[in-house]
Amino acid sequence: MNWDFIFSQTLSQALGPGVVVFALAAIGLNVQFGYTGLLNFGQAAFAGIGAYGLAIGMATLDWPFWPSILLGLIGAVLLALLLGVATLRLRADYLAIATVAAAEALRRVVRTVELREWTGGAEGLRGFTGDFREFGRDLGITENLRIGPFFFTASDLWVMIVGWSLVAVCLLVVWLAMRSPWGRVLKAIREDEDAVRSLGKNAFSYKLQSLMLGGVIGALAGFIQALRFGNVAPDQYHTTFTFYVYAVLILGGAARVFGPVVGAMIFWGLYNFLNQFLRGVAGSEWMPSGLLTTSQVDPLVFVLLGAGIIALLIFRPQGIFGDRREISLNVR
């Protein structure tokens, strides 16, 4: 078994573009769920809106890069408004139902044949990353990078530079926001919304703002996902995307500024380590024939990750850096 290759892949992927995508999505979810107590099970919809806004703007409408980015951000804001106005005055579980339904409905809409001219149907859209890649080459990012066990291709390196810069900006925004009077109101809503209303605060308005901010950050995750793969397809934003984001947030610790980032690095690093390790075991000579095949590796990895998350929820439900008091939700 090639341990050097396994650890090199694990460490590289723990900092790679995939981590950036889930870190950004989890930062947005942390604003909504961790700090405000909003049960948003449709973060995949916000990421998908961002990705499709960029792809439709550039590939379908032939717009420049920045107006296409703006289209995705506006789409995320509008989605948050539609979901928030309809559900935020109701119990928290209604928001959960509405968001997961909206995410799945949007995914199926963009798959339809009627919208194939705009969205590419089930195959999605591609051919919209040329300007982004060209800008990276203009900055001199043209060669692969190897530092010790870390290895990144030139294209991944450029995506990582942009992605980790966005993560840093979002972390700073969240850190400042949650230490402001606005952020303290969000935390109070999570703890006791009735008490917030009794003090004359418009809880609905604050929850809507939180949903919008988290949705916009989720759209940034969609941008990075689209630029990373060079294409956008509806199945990239399946409901499982949101469940992975929740796993990342729970792992790192909700209502902690760096919790989503650490959770994403650990989750993605463990996934790649288990994947490479089990593939090595499946291909080894001492493994009995038929006991573990390479086609069984991916399902087994998710079983092990799921078991680990269940154990974490049992023995440390607040996550690695979380506080048990931060996970109490007011769902009345």
C-alpha cells in the first residue's frame, strides 16, 4: 500500500477546492442555523442558484463575468425573500419543509426539457470559465505546485486562491456581524424569539436578513463549485449536498466562526483518506476475493463517515469547537 500517496492525497484535498465549497456553504448555514436557529434544509438551492446564475449569464446570455456573478447573487436574495416571506412567521419546522422542497423543486425545474435552451437540461452548462482561467494565467498561475506532501494543479490552485480569499472575507464579515448589536439580536432570536419581540424588535425582519446573508454566502459556494468543475449540472446540487453541509457544520461546531472551516477540512480529509485507504485494501493481495471490491468502497466510506457523525452527536453533540448551549433552538 502506497502510504505516501494516501497521505499526500488526504492533505492536499483537505485544503483543496472541495473544502472551499463546503466551507463557504457551511459558513452561510452557520449564520442561519448556528446563530439564528433557522432550520434551512435547502442550502443546496442557494448554491445552485449562484452556480446557474453564473453559468446562464455567461454561457446562455453571453454576459461578462461580473454581471453574471451579480445575477447569481440577486437570484439568491430573491430565493431567500420568497422562502422567508412565506415561512418565517410560522414554526421553524415549516421553514425546514419549505427549503428542502424548494431545493428539490429547483433542481427538477432546471432538468426539464422545456428549459434545456437556458439551463442545458440534465447535462447542464459548460464553457463559461474561460475568462476566469485566463485571468489566472495573466497573474502567472500557469504551473502545478508541489510543496512537500501537498500537490495542486494550476487550475485548482487559482480556484483555491480565489476560494480561500472568499472564505477569509466571509469569516471576517460573520465575526464582525455577530459581535454587533445586529448579531446579538440574532442570537437572542435563537434562544427566545418571544423575548425579542417583547423588547420591540422585529424578529421577522432579522430572520429574513439572516436567511438572505446565509443564502448569499451559499451562492458564493455555488460560484466556486461551478468554476472548479467548469460545468454546472442539476445533480451537483442534490439534497445530499445540504446534508453534507450540515455534517460539516455539526463536525466543526455550530455558532463558532471557524467551526465550518475546520469541519470542512476534517470531513473532506477523512473522506479522501478512507477512500484511498480502502481502495488500497481492496486491491491488496491479502484481501480475500469478493470481500471488498473497489465498487463497494464509496458506499462503505459514507457508512463509516455516517457512523462517526452519529457517534459525535451522541458523545459531543456540540461538535469539536462548539458549546452545548449554542445548539438549543426555539421552535415554538
